[in-house]
Amino acid sequence: MYYTYVLRSPKDKKFYTGFTKNFKIRFEEHTKGKIESTKERRPLELIYYEARHNRQDATYRKKYLKSYHGKSFIRKRVKSYLTG
């Protein structure tokens, strides 16, 4: 399985979207500051993830979630979480 995920930084209120084959390890890398693109944005919160059967589907979904329409989808999907 491949996982497409969205993290949110309470610091800057922005999203980070990624994909991985092993989500548990990847999330630990994010939280420990081992990923350069999220290192300065910690702490990070997992706000959304999806599982896909193959890499191509996961990369397609990642590209979509990073787009304007994808970000709108995420905001609608987790609206109650983001507004408290």
C-alpha cells in the first residue's frame, strides 16, 4: 500500500502533502525534524490520509491534493477540525 497524507503546521497554518510506502516511519521522520521541507514547521498534525494500492495512484492523488481544488477538498473534508 501507498499512503497519501496531509500534515498541517499550527505555526503557519499551512499544509504539507506527501506520499510514502511506510507512513509510520515517514511521520516519525517529519516529527523528529529529519525532513528538510517540514523541519522548521514543527510541530505537525496529521489531518488527512488515504491508502492506495499502487504508487501511480498515490502520486496522482498527491498532485491533486496540492492543487487549488485539492486544497479546497481538504478544507471541506476537515472543516470542523480546522475551526475547532
